[in-house]
Amino acid sequence: MDFGNMGAVLIDVTLTTGLTAMAAEAAEAEGAGYAGIWTFEGAHDPFLPLLLAAEHTREVTLGTSIAVAFARNPMLLANIGWDLQAYSGGRFILGLGTQIKPHITRRFGMPWSSPAARMRDMVLAVRAIWQSWQERGRLDYRGEFYQNTLMTPMFMPDPAEVSAFGPPPIWLAGVGGQMTEVAGEVADGFMSHPFCTPEYLAQVTLPALGRGLEKSGKSGKTLADIHIHHSPMVVIGCDEAELARARAAVRKQLAFYGSTPAYWPILELHGRGEVGPKLKELSKQGEWDAMTNLIDDEFLDAAAVTVTDADQGARELQERYGDLVHRLGFNTPYRPDRGLLAELRTACVQAR
């Protein structure tokens, strides 16, 4: 399959601030020229900050990367997505991911089974709900996991709220082939995991998206029409000491990701299939610092981009990802210098 050229890459930012500072940081990010603002579901809800961001920005794209789909149900997601799309003036992206089974069953207390098939069903159910609202018609979705068959006028939002732009696009996150195929089949966009390397994106992710697109039977649609977002790890600092601290933080984050079996195919692609089980065992023992010793420099440099100056970093990001993704973010599992990141963003835009 011909994947085509993905075109100019947009530069986004992920904001993890609390609600108190979100309005100011969102306005600052838009003023700095970022194309998109993303939140993720960590210690806080991912949707509430975007309401503030929508209020205090005008043009920047707003999205969740990711909200945990299986912690919710299709009706809740349909309501939240519709309201944020309406309030933002059509700038919202509903980005969903599965999380892993222990978090769904033990942290959220929700059911888990056949995650790829369940995610496909959820996306179709959300879209069926939106369609019933737009058409003021009957809701009759009967899927394998979700059945939504009751909708009365009292609970239907006004179609005029989104008539100018429609309901939000749905993007899915994934690493494995099955989930990625589902994204190619039913989603509008795909969010790659920061643990993914350019080699994994090219050899595994894009072919899987292509297979899903073929299953969808969408005539005239190509892989270039599926928006792809990736936030690679970035090592950046003002001097050698800051670069060393950033590199250590990235190594620790990669070790944490590598302890999750769902991400082991990436290690296997890079000839490190034995590393994943070792990381998992150390994580069970709480040996978080010892885990970092298993992430060697070669793999770290494959998964992360070290930025010694803005122009060099922009060139390397473009060389690695320019033909693979539509949007890039900077993943920094440490507190970087905002001025340096702003310089890198500017250089990336100028390099397009």
C-alpha cells in the first residue's frame, strides 16, 4: 500500500497543569504558536481543563490524548464530546485509549474483554448517538458490547449547536496491530504512544492502519487522510548538566513503559525482546531505579531525540517523523525550560 506523504507536520503541546492555571497556560500556548493543546487522563480528569482552554483560546485545536474509554460508556462520551465541540466552536478532538486491564478492572471497577472489538463497538455507538441527535431520530444501536436503544426528546441536545462543523472527530490510541487496525477502520485519527520509535511507526503502525482502512471500505480515502499524532521523548536542556538530568528522566520513563507487556513488540523489533520481562519483574519488586539500567543508550537514542540546539532538534525531528505523522508533540517527563521548547517549536515550524 502506498502511504503517501503526510505533508507539513503541526506542532502541539500537552498541558498537565491543574484547573487553576489552565486558562493562562492555554492562552500562552496559543500565543506561542502551538497548533494544538492536548490533555491526558493521569491524576486529573482530561476534559475539564479543555473547557477552560476553549474559553481562553480562539483557534488552537483541543483534544484528549488520551481519555480512558473503558472507564466510561458511549452516552457519557457522546455528551462530553458534543458539549466540548459546541463550546469550542468545532475545535475539539475526542481522543480515546483503552488503558490496560488492571487499571480498568481494579482502578475504575469496569468490565474488560476483547479490547480491540470493544473499542470498535464503542466508537460506533458514540457515532450512532450523535447521529440520532443530529437527525432528531430514533436511537437503535445494538452492538456486541454496547446497546443504546432509548433516546427521548428531553435528552437530545439542539442539533444547531454543532450544525456548522458537526460532532467532534474521534481519534484512537494504540500500539498493537489489532487496536491500530480498528483505528484505521473506524477512527478519524491515530495517536501513537511515546514509546514507539520511527522504525515501529513505519514497519508496524502504518501498515496496520492501512489494513484497517481497507476493512472500512471507505472509497477514495487513503492513509494520508487518517491524522496521526506522535509525541516523541525529547531530551533538552541549557547545558550538559540539564541534558544529563533530562536524559536520566527519559530513561526512567522508557523503563516504566517497557515493563508493560503491551509495549514489548517495540522492544522486540529492536532486538530487545528479553528486556520486557525483566523490567516487569523488577517493577513487581518496586525496583524502579534498577529498571533504568536495562534501557541502554542505543535504544534510548532510538526512542528519544536529544536536542543540543533548536535547529538541530528540528532537523532531526523532521528527518525521523516528517513522512510518518501529521502532528508532533514534545514529551518531556521532567520539567524542561519553556523557552527552549518554544525555540524548538519555532525551528520546527520554519523547517516545514
